[in-house]
Amino acid sequence: MSNYIVLVKQVPDVSQITDNAFNPETGTLIRTRLASVINELDTQALAFAHYMKKLSCDRQGQMIALTMGPPMAEEVLRYSLSRCVDKAVLLTDRALGGADTVATANPLAFAVRKIVKELFKNDNDYYVVSGMQSVDGDTAQVPPQMAEELGLPCIAYVTGAEFKNGRFEFTRIISGGSQVVAAKKLPAVITVAKHEFPLYATFSKTRWANQTPVITWGSEDIKATYFGVKGSRTAVIRVFPPGKSTRKCRQFKDAGMLTKVLVDSFKGGNGETERAGSVRTRNYVLPHNRESLLDRRFEGTQKEQEDYEILSEKLRELGIKDAHQIDDAVRQKILQKAGEHFHDKAMEDMINGLKLTEPVFKGEVWVVAEHSEGVIHPATFELVGKAHELAKSLETKVGVCLAGHRIEPMAKELIAAGADNIYLVEDEFLEVFDPAAYRKAVADAIRTYWPQIVLFAATPQGRMLAPMVSYRLECGLTADCTGLDIRDSSRKGEIALLLQTRPALGGNVMATIRTKNSMSQMATARPGVMKRMPPNPSRKGKIIRHKVELSEDDVSLEIIGTELGAGSVNFGAEVIVSGGKGMQNRDNYVRLLTSLCDALKNRLKVPVEHGASRAAVEQGFAERIRQVGQTGTSVGSKLYIALGISGAIQHMIGVANTEMIVAVNSDPNAPIFRQCDYYIVGTVEETIPQLVQALEKV
Ligand SMILES: Cc1cc2nc3c(=O)[nH]c(=O)nc-3n(C[C@H](O)[C@H](O)[C@H](O)COP(=O)(O)OP(=O)(O)OC[C@H]3O[C@@H](n4cnc5c(N)ncnc54)[C@H](O)[C@@H]3O)c2cc1C
């Protein structure tokens, strides 16, 4: 008999954003103007836990919903009670507010311990089930960090379950395919990526849910170790509106017109499109290498930058070249000249900042490599390229932590891609990726060498491993970054911080985040955004072997089967035509895509390849190897045609580097229309033959 604790969260309804929800001056969202709803993936987690209970024919197991939030978060517990749970626990306390993922995972883990002790009477046969991520934070970090605190196996990105021989086997999403796994021991944490069988409330259940008391605990009841702002290891320093998409988003009513523009611009070249969300800035220079120590061009916020510009100008006017020359008389003069811009204390902090030259963090810039079957994930090369740029600014080296078994041959490729030192952690228990074994190995290497920055790819593997490693090492972590820059906060006495910029609230705002109270600054970075360096086989690097004691006990999951794409596909082609679930069936996918690909090949005289969305692959329309996206392949073709594809972020990540995107979709509100260059609203069945005909005529 298993018990279940389902994590649910109240989030702003980002699907119903009205114009007045934006601050007209800053362009950022005013959260209080958004309705609050239960996080969509948590409703799926509730239904999934209910499904697990039914699968195992387990009538005795208890189901508890747990949430942490303000008192009004009780609403999501009532929702959960009306669907399937027996009891609901609300963790609410002002002291818990303002938390990052570490300071959220920690109190939740302590609440889980209390539930197990008091409600399950110390019965350790239980699952913690949650949505893969919440739509406001989009980090996917809390469940693995909770698992780390509780010392439990974590199975993330689950899409299905079967109950066999007295245990659950879970299907989960991995890079390049899917995998069936079972936890080697219970309890375990499961995160649900998709479960499309919603639960509905009956009238009587709703009445019962509204009358049932919710168990309410405060900070004192659970005695967490890290909570609230103080327990957090990251801090948001800036929130700003996302840059406008540089895609043209132009609708065509007529296939002939679209074909003409497409053929013309394809011939002429469309120029490189700046990728959404990427932040392009000047490369950072350490203070001791700047022309003058008064030069503070690299402050983290615009206000700090502007204040320093004013201060430096006044100092120059007074003939001061060095902050040590500033005495009381100079201070008075500055205040007279610039008093309206900053007061005494601020000026004093800024003057102290001018004397600083040493970075706060020391050590190399590291990338944790991801690989499978002897092949390094492309995102690792992109991160090595970024690490190279950061390390150059910080005057340090690029290290790559390469963990696995029989992996040394990959070191050469990583060195050619920009790595200086390869930290090789080889062990037979690292033959395949196991989150618990890998987090032990990687964390041990980091703890030995303490790099100042550690980057992971924001793939399912990286977004699973990084939260566990960072939690174990008591370091902050920022998820899914699209911008990484070094900047100072001289006024606060900090030089050369890693500023981590990422989309939040479903991409409606961008947030810049910094690490605090940590030995190392850690981030996962979105694949397809950072640039890889052209490989240089003559580059020299060092291999440093790092031994970690691992045993069978460190392996948390039994891998029952892995399905990866087989065969070959030419995603280097200049044109890629992809079909999604909107192709309706395999016959349409093959017939319609082939006709369009042939017409494009004939007209443009360039290689053309078929691609697919993950949903199309799961429907059996196309082979796994053809999947484009976060867990498929990232492509950088000249032209990408998306047919019957909605434009989910995980798909669009894979096409961010393409020059031109054309979409056909029958839904006039399809999200892909806001992320493409040209589009036609229409069914694929009607539009593709029209495009083919037009291509033959142009
Ligand atoms: C961890 C994780 C990793 C993932 N990795 C990937 C990935 O690598 N790649 C990927 O693609 N997805 C990935 N996904 C899945 C992703 O979230 C979406 O579910 C998926 O991209 C949807 O595929 P789709 O657009 O084909 O299907 P849907 O979202 O179902 O969209 C189908 C579209 O077809 C349109 N349509 C329907 N009928 C017609 C018609 N007759 N003519 C024209 N249009 C029609 C509809 O309007 C709709 O917009 C991942 C998800 C997770 C959780």
C-alpha cells in the first residue's frame, strides 16, 4: 500500500493576461492584476497520482495535497480535495515568503517529513508527485531539490506509468527519446510532464471539499533549515519586458504570395535573425585591465551604472584619478555638484567600490558535459563556447566536468571546442545517467576544485542534475538562462558577478538573477541560445582524473528500457519541413510533407529534410530521429517550415537559430504565429497542395 503526497501550487493565470496587467512605464507584469489558478501541470499530477493509486488497486493508500503559499493558496487545496485527495496541508507563514527554489524545496521537504510522521504514522511507502514545473517560475528545480533534501530517488518528466510485479514502471522524457524506469527504493519523487486525463469534481465532492478543514502549519511547525529571503541563494536584481521578437510574424492569405516572398528572400538571404531572449552586451573586462579604476562601465543595474557615470565625471572635473585621493574636501565638492543624484551613504559606498579590483568569486568556469552513447550533446559545445567567453573576461580557464564510463575519447573533442581542463570522473556506476550517482560524482568534483561558475545544459538531464548538485553544495541555481553576463555591483562591494537572465511567467517577463551565499554560481542555459566555437583540433588541454567512491547503493533507478532515435537524418539541410500533430495521421505526414519537400527541392535546388514535433513522433507519424526541439535536435537551417505545429516552447527552442520560419496552422491563435516570419491560417490538407502548386508556377 502506497501513500501519496501531491504538491500543488497557486500561480498567476498567464494565459489570460489583459493589457492592464502590464505596468505601462516598465512594461513588466503586475502580478496582483492576474487571476490566480492552480498550476496546470499540478492538476495533471493530481490526476496522475489518482491514476497510480487505481493502477495498483490500492484502496487503503492516503492522498494528501500539500502547498506552500499565502492563506489564499487554500483555494488550490479545495480544488485538490474536490478532485481526489483525502486531506490537505497548507504551509503558510510570512517568514516563508520571498523564497527561491532552495528555500521553497527545503520547507516543503520538512513538511513532507511531518506528514509522514503524523499522517502516515512513519510509513515510508509513499510517493511525492508534482507537476514538472510551475508556470510562474518555470524552473523544474523544486522537486529534485526536495528529493535531495529527503535523500530520495527522483524520476522527472514522467508521461506514463504501468504497475507490474508489485511496482511502478514509469515512462519519462529524455534527450533524444524516452525511457522506462523504476525507483530502486521507496519513497520516491515523481514529476509529471504530461497526463491528459483530467479529473472533474462532482457536486457532492465540491461540497465536501468546501467543508473539510485544511491542516495549516507555519514556519515554527516544520522548523526548516533554509526558508524565506534569508534562506535563498539567488536574488532577482531586475525584471524587464522581453525584447520584441525579431521575427516578422506576417500573415499571408494566399499561398502564391507566400511562395514568391519565400523564394525571393531565400535566394537573397534573410540575414541572421537575432534570437529571442538572448542578451547581447559588451564583453566584460576586469577593473585592473580597464584604462582607469574610475571606469565602472560594467555595473549590474542601469541605476548603478548611471550613478557611477555621474561620480566619475565629477571626479574627473576635480582632477582625481584614483579613489584613494578622495578626501573630505573632495567628498563635499561631489555632494555639492551631484547631491541630487545620491546621498552621503550611497556616495561613500560608491567610493569604496571604486577601490575594488578583486572578483568576489575565484576559480575556473566549468561546464558539466552531457553525453549519451559516446556522443556529446550539442548544448554542451554551446556552453563550452560561452564558458570560453566568460573565462576570457575573468582571466581564468575553462573546465569541463566529464562524468561517465569509458568516456576519455570525448575529452579531445571538448578541448577542440574550447575547454582547457577536462575533469574526468570515470566509474562503472556512471555507465548510464542515473541522477543520484551522477549528482554525487559531479558534486564531489566541484567541491574539490570549486570553480566560480558551473553551467549545465537546460535539457531534461541538466535540469534534473543541476538542482540536486547545487542543493547538495549549498549553491544558488538559476534555470533555463538565455543570457549570461559578468557584471559588477561595485557599490555593494562585489566585482565580477555572473548575471543570469531568463524568461519567467511563461515568457511574459525577463528576470536577471544573481547568486548569493554560495561558493559557486550555477545556472542551466537553454540549448540553441549560446554560440559554440568553431572546433580547433590543434588546441591543447589537460585531463585531470578525479576519483569518486561509488557503489551500487548510489544508483537510484533501474533502467528498464530506452527508446532513442535510430538511423540518420540530414538536419544540416538548408530547408527543413516539419510536421506536427496537426498533420492528423502518418499518411498525411508522409504524403503531404514529401510533396512539399520535392517541390521545394526542385524549385530551390537545395537539400530539404523532413522533421517532426515530439507530439507527431509520439503519434507514430515520424521516427524519433526526426524530432526537432529541446529533447530532439536543434536545427539552424535557412528555412524552417512548421506544418500543424502549435509552437510549444520545447519545440521552438530547437529552431531558434533558423533564419526564417514559416508556419501553417488552422488555429488563428496558434502560438507559433507569434514566433515565425510568415504564416498562413489554414489546414495542412488544403494549404500544402496550394503551396506545391504555387512552387511549380513561380
Ligand atoms: C521535457 C519536455 C521536452 C519536450 N521536448 C520537445 C521537443 O524536443 N520537441 C517538440 O516538438 N516538443 C517537445 N515537447 C512537447 C511540447 O511541449 C509539445 O507538446 C509539442 O511540441 C506539441 O507538438 P505539436 O505542436 O505537434 O502538437 P500540438 O501542440 O497538439 O499542436 C498541434 C497543432 O496543429 C494544429 N492543427 C490541428 N489540425 C490541423 C490541421 N488540419 N491543419 C493545420 N493545423 C492543424 C492545431 O491548431 C495545433 O496548433 C517536450 C515536452 C516536455 C515536457
